[in-house]
Amino acid sequence: MANVLRNSAKFGFSGVLSQLSIHSRHGRECVSPCFSLQQRNNSTSTKIKVDLDSSTGVAVLRMQSPPVNSLSLDFLTEFCINLEKLEMDRSCRGLIITSTLSKVFSAGLDIMEMYGKSPERCGEFWKAVQEMWLKLYGSNMATIAAVNGSSPAGGCLMSIGCDYRIMADNPRYSIGLNETQLGIVAPFWFKDTLVNTVGNRAAELSLELGLLYSAPDALKIGLVDQLVPEDQVLSTAQDTMSKWLAVPDHARQITKSMMRKPTIDKLLSNREADITNFVSFITKDSIQKSLRMYLEMLKSRKA
Amino acid sequence: MANVLRNSAKFGFSGVLSQLSIHSRHGRECVSPCFSLQQRNNSTSPKIKVDLDSSTGVAVLRMQSPPVNSLSLDFLTEFCINLEKLEMDRSCRGLIITSTLSKVFSAGLDIMEMYGKSPERCGEFWKAVQEMWLKLYGSNMATIAAVNGSSPAGGCLMSLGCDYRIMADNPRYSIGLNETQLGIVAPFWFKDTLVNTVGNRAAELSLELGLLYSAPDALKIGLVDQLVPEDQLLSTAQDTMSKWLAVPDHARQITKSMMRKPTIDKLLSNREADITNFVSFITKDSIQKSLRMYLEMLKSRKA
């Protein structure tokens, strides 16, 4: 498995997750003192910063959860609360999502939420992952992902949940749904979102091999829509957003819903079953072993 | 119809089928003496040769049924038996399919199985065609088609059933579902497999016109994934297979099943009706006439 990971993306999941395993808040070696003090729902250390410009109607949501914007239960909860507030704010018509962390958009689902946790806790976590996707993919706002760093797995899911993806033109940044490389499986709604974006054949190849695409390759297959120099990602996102907001809201929203409702409904009508499936799968001894081996491999690479 | 066929692929269905009509085992003019002796289920002349390397876990299945690897009832039966053996062999994780015949991967369904046959015999044949596709498209093994020659109709279906297609970079080789050119119709599951591979619009165009694509054009539309010089085809397939087998088996298999199950289930839940439809269609006087005219055209071209 180590070989696969070495041969995969130049700076990818394994790279960012190695930082994760060092900085994990579950008692491992901590570099940053504030991590060991971090409590759940600590409002003095917000993982997400939102700036809403009511004159333009555009909100910028900045992910700022070192080291790698892992999608932990706390992070997802904060994300969903912020999304809901913006959704209900009539002055907010568009949302740009980006990262404050160097080289990383989001490293994806926090593996520590899946390793060594009770079935109930895993279920709580998975429900939050579903909620993030449902709120984002189904949002009435025009949404743009300003992908200013690597974005494997759950990070990729977040960006394909948006209406449009602009990525930094840096071949060292990679993006993709690489779950199979870790011995786990992207659920059907991850797959549906990917199929809706790059087509069936590309999605099949991508998912089976767990491919991470460099930014240029991601553009080639349509996983992202545009590449710009990193220092222009946010400004380009703002310019692009003006085009989106120039379209009459109701027409754009009804059209978006028409496109996305079948995919969303597939999860809505299977939410509990999907959680049950996830929990049974992730708590299997063989899968826990896969995750443990992966974490150990990261630790030994870091050492 | 002759015009359409002359204007279609440079070396295509018509070319290989002209050889077929000469070498048919149903009593026509035989060039090769062993053909007139060939009995059904003659185990001294296997149409398929399989070499399994248990150390790598990779099997190579070579189609060796002159003149054009026609998918006859015997061939399909042998193919399915071999596939089932490999599927049940725990040491076999990957399968490469290729041809030993020069310039031909497979010319597709044996027209002699559809012309002048009883309804029962047609039904038996069609069930075997379904079985080939179900076993191949739904295989747990990683499957790669090493397409080292032309591959119309059923040959194209076989290659589409694999996970990945590498074709010889020769513009004289062609591939596609050209049924409509012969006045017959690709069934819905041929169509589904094509749509899953090249997308809806390309599939619609391809099927309605019965297009045969040269290898370079096939790459352009994504009908094949890669082109290499013919002498590098098998080695490239082996190298590619190592990448596929580097992904944890269970994760790759569950993902493959998630992608393909709906398409497979569509046939499974309609198998008998599909056979009935095929038999009613193919035994129609007008369709038999189309097939007869096609065979006569081939005979006159050869003469």
C-alpha cells in the first residue's frame, strides 16, 4: 500500500495526512500548544471564517483549521451552521469557499473520526458528512470553490459540491476521490457527484484506481473548470461570481434544483441505510486494520 | 447497403466478414481442411487459450479461432467456461484479453448463428451472448482488453465490457457497434455499455449511424483509453495491470460493482424478454433477407 501511495500524487493525500497524524488532537505528538487545549465547540478557535459583503451579496468562507482542514465532526458541524446562516440570509446570493492554509484546500475526512470509534460515534460523524454535502450540493446560492491547494477525498467532494471550481495552476497540487487507495470505498453519492461532473467512464476509472489528479490533469478531465495562478484564484472567483449573479436568481435556482434534485433525493431517501452501511463497513476489523496500517505508514514516513 | 459498407471503415466488419463467409463451418467453400472436420465441442481445437501466472495473479486469455474470432455459440460457451474458472480461482486477480489472429481482435457475433436458424437455436445463441457480457462486465477481476486488431460489433462489446482498453495504434484497425449498417439493432444493454463509456450523445450518433472508428478516432471519443504501437500492446497491458492490482482488491471490487450493478441488473431483470425480443426480431423475413443480402454482398466482393 505504501508503494501505491508513494507513486500517487506528488503532494497528495499521504503528504497532507502525514501532517494530520502528527497534529491529531487525540493525544499524539502535538506541535502546536493550542491543540492540546482544544475542546469541542471551542468558539475561541473557529475553524471557519466567513465574510459576507452585503453590497455584492457574496460571502467568502475561509477554512482555517490547521494543519490540513480535516473534515472532523466539529469542522463539519461548524461548516453546516455557517452554510445554514448564509442560506437564510436574504442578502447573501453567492458563496466562495477557500482555504487559509498553505498548499491545502482540505485533506478530506478526518481519519481519526473513523479509526477506533464506537459505532454510534461513527454514525454521528457520517450524518454530518451527509449534511455537509446535502447543504452544499443543494444550496440555492451560487457556489464557487477557490481551490488553492491539494484536495483529496472529502476535500474533492466539497469542491465538486460547488457550481464551479477554480484551481491554482500548480502541478504539485492534486485533487481526486482516492478512497480505494486507503482500502475504503467512496459511497454512492460521492460517485454520483463525480459522474455528474466528469462523466461515467472517467468516474469509473478515477474511483476504481483512487486517482489523484494534478491540477493540469484535473482540468483536462473536467474535474475542475479553470486554472489560474495561485495569487489570482480568489479574485478570479470574485469576477466569476459576478457573472453567476448576473443571472436572475429564481431562474438559476430552479435550473440548479432541476439538475441536482434526483441525485440529492437518492441520498435523502436512503440516509439511514447509508449511515448503517458506512458504520458496518468502517467498523469491520479488516477495514480498521487498513486504516491502522495507513496511519502507521504515515507516521513512519514522517519519522 | 454495399455503398454504406464500402464507405465505412477501411478495414472493418465487411472485410473480416468476407473471410468469415468463406471459412464458415456450415458447409460453404472451405479453404482450411481442418474446418470441414470441426465438430461442436471439439476439445482438440480450443478456440481460446488461457495462461495464468499465479505469481502475478494475471491471466492472459488469447482468442485463437480463425479466421476472425467470430462469437459463435461454441466460442461463447468456451469463453464463459474459461471466465468462470478464472473468476473462481483465488490466485487470479486480473485478466487481459487479446487475439492471436493477425489484424483482428474479434469480428463479432457469428452471423451464421442468426441466419436460417430455428427460433430455439437463436434463443440458445442469444442467451450465450448475454452470458458473455454478464460475466465479463460484472467480473470481479481487473480486466484489460489488448485490442490488437479490428473489433466491430460483438468484438467492440467485448472490449467495452473490460475495465480498460488499449488498442494498437494502427489507423487501419477499426472498432465500433455497427449493427445498424447490417439492418439489425444493438440491444439496450449494448447501448448502455456504450453510453457508460463514451457518453450519451456520442453513443447515439455512433449507434444510429453504425459507426466504425479508426483506432485514432476511437481514442478521441474515449471508446478506447490508450493507443500504443502494436508490438508494445501486451507489455503495456501487463504494466497497466500492475497499477490496477496495486489497489486493494476489495475496495476496487466494491467500487466496480457500485458503478456497474444498475446496468447489469437492467439485463438480469429482463433476460427472458430480451431473448424473446431478439428471436422475434431476427427471425423476421425482412431481417433474414437483410442478413442474406449482406452475406451475398460479401461473397461477391470476395469473388
